[in-house]
Amino acid sequence: MDIGTGARRLRTSKLPEMDWFARLMEVPFAERDEWVDQQLGFGELPLDEGLPREGVPYIPAAVEEIVAVVAGSAAAADGYVRDLGAGVGRVVMLAHLLTGARAHGIEVQKELVRIGKERCEALGLKRVTLEHANIVDAELEGNVFFMYSPFNGETMKRVLAKLEALSKRQRIVVAAVDIEFPNERWLRRRAGASLALTIYDSVEGNVHFRRS
């Protein structure tokens, strides 16, 4: 997918119509994270609380990584993006605005979910949802899964097992920042991506999204 030509011009009840990719590319590289947070209305975030034993403190994914995931995974308007460890929902909101795809974030910290839901409501993002849940208890559906090193240990093993089971029914993309899965034989690592981002394709199942 060429995101430059494939980006959708979205109008919600609260956001003006905008070609989000074209507008984002006009913003100087070093200012893009701040620009996105201003557009989405994020201010200072609360301190981490309620993390499970194997959880990782919330650090927002960089806009550079989100754009690379959207372009590299071929997420499209008929796709379904899931962020595992979504925080306030920056990834799912921006993925939707860039492509029109349905997007859902799962986050264990209740206050971060509250903030994200509030912003989705304020911005009229009806195809973006956030769920307060421990990832090991959540249903994993979709075709593009994003993880910014959100958990480790036994939790990660259980999540990967769920994704592997899903990959036997359909092909999926797993995009991971600051974490790699060299021992997961059901995943095939793509060349390239970016310094911190690794994108994997599952090796079984049916294609449920467009490929570039």
C-alpha cells in the first residue's frame, strides 16, 4: 500500500476533513509527535498504576513507528488494527485516521483507557474503541497487531500462543517495537522496517488484508 495515495480523507463530527498522511508529512520530522498529540488533544499523562507483575510502564509509540506499521502492514479501510498495551490509544487513533481502518486497543491501566475513550468521544472516532482488560483475558481478533514491548515473561508467551492459534485461521501481521520473536517459527520476519520496529507475517492462513 502506498499510504501517500491510499490515505483517506475523513470527516467526523468533531474533526475537520483532512488527508492525515499528507498533512503529517508537512510537519517537520522532530515535531510530528507533538503535532499529533495536539490534534488528538492529549495533555500530560498520569503516572502508571495498576500494572500486573509482568506489565511494562506505558511509553507512547513514536509517530514514525505508527506510520511505518500502517504502511508496512497494508492496513486498509476494511482492516482491523489491534494495539496490545494501547495506553491512551495513540496508535489506534492515528492508524484509523491514516487509513479508515477499524481499530481497537487493549490496556490494563484503567485511567489511561478512560482518557483514551474520552478523546475518541470528543473527536467523534466511532471506529476506534478501547478496552480495559488484562491482555491474557482479552479476545484477540483482527489482522494487524501492534506491540510496543508492553509485557514480558509468561504473559508474552500466552499472548503469542493466542496469536499463533489465530494465524491458523487467517493470515495476520505482527508489528513489534523494541522486541523481536526469533523463536516463533509461525512468524516470518520482513526485511527493513525501521531501527526499532520489526514486522512479521504469519506463515499460515488466509489473507484478510490488501498487500502492497
